[in-house]
Amino acid sequence: MHKIIIDCDPGHDDAMAIMTALAHSGELELLSFCTVAGNQTLEKVTKNVLKLEEYLDLDIPVYKGCDHPLLKENKPQPAAHGESGMDGPVLPEPVKKEEAISAVEYYKQVLKKEEKVTIVALAPLTNIATLLTEAPECADHIEQIVLMGGALNGGNINKYAEFNIWHDPEAAKIVFDSGIKVIMAPLEVCYAGGILIKETKRFEREGKVSKLVKDLFDFYCRYAIDRGWDKTAVFDLIPVLYLLNKDLFTYKKGHVDIVLDGEDTQGQTVFREGEGDHIALIDADREGCMKIFFDAIDRLDQRYS
Ligand code: RIB
Ligand code: CA
């Protein structure tokens, strides 16, 4: 059993990662959600988590985190996720509210209380870097950080970098240099474990959760379909799948350096194999990844039927 905190910026793929984790409550004890500015503004991504909670009738605490990177400017991504940050599904305005304390204050409190917590980081690392700067002693209570981020052979936001790292490279440097066990899921493994566009048709069926997933994919897959791709990555799914079944992945150990600036290089993750303890997931059993994801949505459809 892993005790996990999901640090996120929903985000279509964040939402699908969250649902997959929820379907595995026997292996993953989901303590909370912490939100951070990334795909959209802090307000919008927090609202998206609250909408998801209400749709799924959840009672998991939501903590609002940092509303901008440590040094860089906010760069929301409406092209990928829409103006709302989770365009596609029509979900009612949430009644549920976030908790009164900030995500960083929450981290300080929960990490002093809990023995070992896994942080599943699906967004820019601003919250975690702020925590480690303000309360470095909390690092001892973080078992590992399993994050979607980084790129080994080419970026999705500039020539070399992946969005989550690019958005707050200073934060990423603090996290990667912290000495905490980091498992990185870079772009390459996310594509290796991705979904075929034709597989998304399976969600066009009865089922409260399948309907939500269909509506999410209808918007999210436009980017791939417009480019003639037959497959897309559900990026944030990979850290959750890793926690559920490490055997689906191959990895390399090494050291990751973060490049802080440069039009083509801001956020670049320079991986030097064999020179450190960072774990970079390299390849994935795509069929195995999709089986866990599909079964998770089936389980939730049953749960909400
Ligand atoms: O580069 C992909 C990452 O950026 C994912 O976490 C996605 O949700 C966006 O945050
Ligand atoms: Ca995300």
C-alpha cells in the first residue's frame, strides 16, 4: 500500500490518472489533492479537481498550491486543455470548496504526521520546491516523488523540454537536487505507454465514468487527430501505472540536470546514465498499461452504476 498525495493541474490526463488511482484504493491510499498553476491558472485547475470530486462523489481534501512559478511567468496551455483547463465535459459548478490552508502548509503538517508518503507529481513542481525551501526537514518524510516530467530526446514545449519542467525549471532543479528518491516519467515513456485513437472509442458506451472519459478524450485527442497520429500519450497516467505495476516499465538510473534558461533549452532534462540515483522510465508495455487503465474505468463504471 502506498500513501499518496496527487499534486496536479487538471488537465485531461491528470483527471484520467486520478480516476485510475481511485479505482485502486486497495493499493493506493489517496490522502489528498494539491493543485498548482500549470495547464491553466490555479483557480481553474482547482475548480476542475472540485468538479471531478463532485461528479465522482468523493470526499478527498483539496489544497490550493502556488499560483505562479518560482521565477518564471505563468504559461497556461489552452491549446492542449482549453480555456477551462479541462474542456469537453460539461460539469456543474462545484459546491465543494478547497480546504482553508494552502497546499504547502498542508504538506508541512501531513508530512510531520505521516511516516512515509509518495508524492505523485503530475504538474509543475512549484509546490514541492516551495515546501523543500521552507521546510527542508520534510524531505525525510517523503518516501519518493513519482513525477510526469522531462524529455530525453526532444520536447513538447520547446526543442528540448517537457511542459511541467519548462513551466518552473527552478522548482524542478530544487526537487531533483533534493536527494529525495525521484522516479521520472519523461515524454518518451508516456508515448510508449500511450493509447491508440481507435481504443478511445471503447468509452462510447453506458457508464457514468466512461461518459466522462469519452468527453475528455473527445477534446484531448484533437491535437493528435489534427496531426494524423493514430496514438496519443495520456502523460499523467504513467506515474500511477508505475506505482500499480513497476514491471510494466524498463528504466535507467542516472543523474538529471535541469537547464534553467534558453529559448530551446529552458526546462531541458539532461540525463547522464550511471552518474546518480534518479530513475528515468525508458519504455513501457503498452498493452499492459492500457489494460490497467481500461479495467480501472470499468471498475468505476460498476461503482457508480
Ligand atoms: O507535458 C505533459 C504534462 O503537462 C502533463 O502533466 C499535462 O497535464 C501537462 O501538465
Ligand atoms: Ca498535468
